[in-house]
Amino acid sequence: MFQPMVLSLFLYFPEDKSEYIPAAITLLIFIIGALLTMRIIISVSKREAQKAKELEDQLKNQQTPQRNS
């Protein structure tokens, strides 16, 4: 008995379906923004991983001659 009353506060289904258009546009903008952000984070992460690998290789090359001498 209490549950339908509480749910009716949060559920709203408009008769005029054109009210969904602003929500759909906003959702689309946020999805595009999330995808772009994800792509940027992935590309920066790849660059940082490449820099870390180069630094690791450089450190390995510096340590190798010192061990042999």
C-alpha cells in the first residue's frame, strides 16, 4: 500500500512524448562526453606506458654494463 504511493512520486510518464526529446538529447551528450573521456584516458595511458617501458629499457641498459665490469 505504501510502495505504490512512493513510486508514484518518482515515476512520470508524460502523455506528450515530445517531452522525452530534451532528456534524449541530454543523454546523448553525456554518452558522447563519456566516450570521448574514455578514449582520451586510454590514449594518455598508452603514452605513459610507452614512456615507462622506454625508461625501464634505459635503466636496464645502464645496469647491464656495470654488472659485467
